[in-house]
Amino acid sequence: MAITQSAPSSIHAHRTSRRAQAKMSARDVNVFYGDKQALFDVALDIPAHHVTALIGPSGCGKSTFLRCLNRMNDVVEIARVSGDITIDGGDIYALDVVELRARVGMVFQKPNPFPKSIFDNVAYGPRIHGLAQNRDELDEMVFTSLEKAGLLDEVRDRLTEPGTGLSGGQQQRLCIARAIAVNPEVILMDEPCSALDPIATARIEELIDELREHYTIVIVTHSMQQAARVSQRTAFLHLGELVEVGDTQDIFTNPRDERTQGYITGRFG
Amino acid sequence: MTVESKHIVRAYDQELKQLNELIGRMGGLAEVQIDNAIRAVVERNVELAKEVAASDARVDRMEADINSLALRMLALRQPMAIDLRYILSALRIASDLERIADHAENMCRRAKDIAEDSGGPAVTGIQRLGKLVLAMLKDVLDASLAGDIDKAVEVWLRDNEVDELYGSLFREYLTYMMENPRNIGACTTLLFVAKNVERIGDHITNIAETVYFRVKARPLKDSLPDGVDSDDAEEDDNR
């Protein structure tokens, strides 16, 4: 499918000169669930080593778009995705889906650790992808991932205990450790803090900021304050359309589109 | 979209309306303070001067009320975009109005000295300067109420007239002082008063800038046509 250069007229690209190189790109992305169209000609660049926040009211298509980036919609039988999505310039549909999901990891709304030990949760990915040659290497991967997820100090002495026994915030950080254990390039987060209290949320937000050094992050969030705090770029979607994308600072202080202004100031009907 | 369009949370709209009303009332009070202060000087009315000084506490209380409401809204509503600018603007305008009222009070402190020196130089220049800033304040408050940036810019530019008139008053009083050293005391007092009025003009330009920023989300000075000296309103009390 050809890449369309012209973005829909309603999309305002701000300060593009300052934008980092795109890690992932989406062009003309349309998604249908059966007869119902969920996304309309979405075009968005995901800059490398940035946090890109997707905001918008419920049902606007932000989670649908997120799921396109690692082909999670493939498993939805009635979903049909068209358009071009690339990672490092290469079509994601030309990649093996298992390889793609190793490169583009995902963290979900509700922490979903496997009913296994803390160690095995993190070791799961490296094991199925055959990333470790021996036990020492596997240990190293698990410890490094837990460290990067800011969880190691809290679980060092109970790695054999079940992951489901941790607190909600710890479980979510365990899921992040599990996602980064396979050394992904992009991490997708679908409302990762919506089930957490403010303290656990603050820890995840701090973690997101640290992870940005090594990974490219796309986060869907219902909390505009969270989007404003953690992201450098923000995209606003409404009724399946990408209304506006820009530097987070601009979107939250001086949005160009009336619909964005209405949504972020709480005037949306 | 304007700040008047409705929020989903109605209490938020009521608070914004209340903030707007408080600014309007405080602005009105500042107008009365300036008007009375100038009259007290020009008419050499010591009683009126005392009244102005006594009313200053009311202006201070209104500033405190505005600060308190704005703080509450920042904490509870976590405002974004136009709402955030609106609330920050209210804080800044209240601060400028409070300073304006302080200048009016300072003028009144001199009114007693001026009244005692009935043979001193004419005060018509100060009266003209006062009329000028009073009209500017009225217009900038209207501009604020209506979010009228053209009017805000027009008021901002009018401050040049205030500066020019102040400069000519300065030269006039200097001439009196050189002519007769016995005029030095009275002329110095009048110069202090003139300086207070001129400073009020500077605070009015601040308000004009705030109104512009609130509406356009960018500083007024970045938007001025070439050739307009943007430093005019920047000068401080020590000039």
C-alpha cells in the first residue's frame, strides 16, 4: 500500500524540525470491527526515545491504535486493519509476529503476572525466545530487568514467591520487567496506572521517564495530568480520527484545535 | 473556544465567573482610588486623601480573595490551556491592580504637603496625566472583560503618551526649581506624584500584556509591529 505524504488537514504538526527520528510510523491507518470503522486515516510518527501519549475520550480509538503497533488486533477475529505501519522504516507486516512483539512489548491496564514465581515471570520471555545460553545469563537478564523496572530491591529475597502475591503497583512493575526482559525497542502501555493508587502511579511514572533512555514508549492514558507529566509528545484522538498531535507542552497549554481544547479543559459534551 | 463556554463540571464555571467578577470589582475600586487621589491632589483636599488611604485596605483584601480563589481552583480543578491562562492572568491582574492602588495611596500621602503650599506650581499637568491613565485603566479593564486584544494593544501603545507627558512635566518642574530655589520642595513633591501616576500607566500596560497573553497564548511583545519600542513599559521605579 502506498504511503500518503499529505496528512489529513485537521492534523497540526508542530515544531517538526525539533522532532527526533521516528522509530515507528503510521500512515493511512484504518481499522474496522466488522462494519464499524474505529480508526480513520490515522497518520502518526512515534519518535525514538520519547514518550508519546495517546489521549481522548472513551471509544476514540486510542487503544485500537496502540494495538495496531504490535499487531494485537490480528487476534481479534472481526478486526480489519489497513494502512502502513513501519518500525525503523520496515513494514511490521513483513516481520514474523512473534519477532515484532518481542521488539514492541506491551503492558496492560490491569497487572497480569503469570501464575508463576516472580523469577519465572521475568524469565518467561528470554526462555521462549532462547535469549539466554545458560542459567547465569538468565539470572543476569532477570536481575537487570527487575532493576530497570525499579523492583529488584523489593523482591530480591522472594524471587521464588508467586508474582500474584505482590501489591498492585509491584505487579505492574513486574509486568514492565517482564516486557523489558526480551530487550524490546518499543514499549506500549495501555493505561498502565489506572488500577493503581497515587503512590504506585508516581513510581510507574518515574520509571517511564527512566525507561525512555533505552526504549521508545507509547502510552494510552485517561489521565490528562499523567499525559502532561510523562510524555514529550501528545496525540489527541476523537471519534477514530487523529485530531491533533504536537509537543505535550503545546497541546496542554495552547492546543490548536477546538476539540482538543474542549477535551483537555473539561468542556467536552 | 472562549473561557465562557461551558464546562462539564458546572461548579468550575461558577468559580471562573466569580473570579471574573472579583477582578471587575477590584478594577472598579482601583479606578475610584485613582480618581479620588488625583482629585485630592488637584483640589488640595486633605479629607479625600485620607479617605483614599483608608480604602487601600479594601483593595488589599480583594487581592487576597482573588489569590485564595485562584489557588483553590489550581489545586482542585487542575486547569489546562485557556482555563490555566485565565486563572494565572487573574493572579497577575490582581497584583497589578493592588500596586496601582498603592500608587494612588502614595499620591495621597503627598496631598497634605501640596495643600499646605497653596502658592506652589500649577497642578494641571498632573490632572491631565491622571485623566490619561484613568481612561487607560477603564479601557484595559473593558479589554480584559471582553478578551479584546485589539483594545489591549491600543491601551499598551497609549502608555507612550503617558511617558511623554511625564517627561514634559519633569522639565516644567525643573524649570520652576531653577527659576526659584524656594520652589524645590513643592516641585519635588509634585514630581513624586507625577511619578506615581506614570507608574500606574506601567501597571496598566502590564495588564494589557496579560490580557493579550491570556487570549493569544503568546507574549504581546513578540507580536508588536517593527519599530515599536517594546522596552517602554519595562522601566522601573528608579528611572
